[in-house]
Amino acid sequence: MKYPVFKDLIIFENNDYILINKPPFLATLEDRALHTTNVLKLARQYNPDVQACHRLDKETSGALALAKNNEAYRHLSMQFEHREVAKLYHAVVWGVHQFEDQLVDRSIQPGLKGTAKLAYKGKPAETYFTTLEKYTKHTLVACKPITGRMHQIRLHLAYLNAPIVSDLLYGGEHVYLSELKRKFNLKKDAEEQPFIKRFALHSTKLGFTLLNGEFVEVNAPYPKDFQVLVKTLQQYA
């Protein structure tokens, strides 16, 4: 993949923090794939002292916070620990659902090989879900996680029978134009590609208190793949 210019990802910066709009398919920290870069590597070319304050899954896009010094890192880490950080995600899910501030309170336990599962013996996990738009067979949902467990939003949506589009690990399927468009003709010998080749989850908003006591909140615009998926579903709804 073509790596982004780090400076182009920045949506907010001051003396303590850099907030970026992370593109999909870029890991926050080192991942198992050899010879790949990650957000932290790119960020440290821009500022060698940067630390990641939290992480987003490799496929998840959106708002991500980095600290420029130890004090800023500790300050934001404490807010994450005390659940004082405002986080909002958007997901496109399978099925037509009407969620109104619906709480899923189901514990999560890490599983094997980078998976997780709902389990009574797991760590407490809470997420609120609200429907934003309904389409013919899909729904755009706002997801507000209170805790920050592994794959929390993905597992909680699957629990609601609303798996995320293209989340093959937790019951979601790809979306193809041929399923939406009546007179769809694919060129001979061509293989149809899904609209989005990753699970459709985007961190749209992130807010927390700066060292001077001011509250900062950023909005991260949808990346192209997410935007195209939503516009197409709107068009054929």
C-alpha cells in the first residue's frame, strides 16, 4: 500500500498532542506483518518523542490521539482509564435496525489468534448504539463505547444481530453492487469487488481534556471507501 504523508493526517495539534484521522489498513503500532510501517513509525519521523495514547484496529479508520511528551501521555491515559474520553464511532451493519441509545452490557474475553468473544468471565464491556440512517438491507449506526475492550463494538453489534458489513470474523458479509442494482452487468471474466474490503467501522469523534483544562473534540471525516459505501446505500435505499 502507498503510505500517507503523516502531516496530511493531522486534524489537531498543539504543544502536547497530535490528533490524526487514521487511514484504514494501517496498524497503530507494530503488527505481525514484516516490512510494514505503522502510525507510530510515521509519527516519529514527524516528531521523535511521540507516543500512541490508545489504538485503533488496523482496519478501523478515524480519530486517533498521540502525545508529544510523557506528561501529556499520562494525562490522557488517566482519562481513558477513568472513562472520561468522549468516543463516537460510525458503523454500517447488516439488517434494518432501530436502536435508540440501546445499551449492550456484555463482558468480553480475548480469544486465540487476535480474536475475542463474549464471556461471563471476561472483562466488563458497555456500548450504546443509536440508529442514524436506515437503508434497504443495512443501517448506519452510531456507537458509543464506554469501556475499551478488544473488538468491543464488533462483538456487541454481532450480539444484536447487526454484524458490521465486511466483518467476516464476526458474521458480517461483503456488500456488492450486483445486490443493489437491478440491471448490473459485470464485464466478462471480471471478478466483482466488494464496496469496502475491510469492516465498515470509523472513529468519527474523539474528545478529552487538555493539560490546561480545556476540552478538545475533533471530527474525523469518512475515508473514501466508507463514504462510497454510505452514498451508494443511500442511493439505492
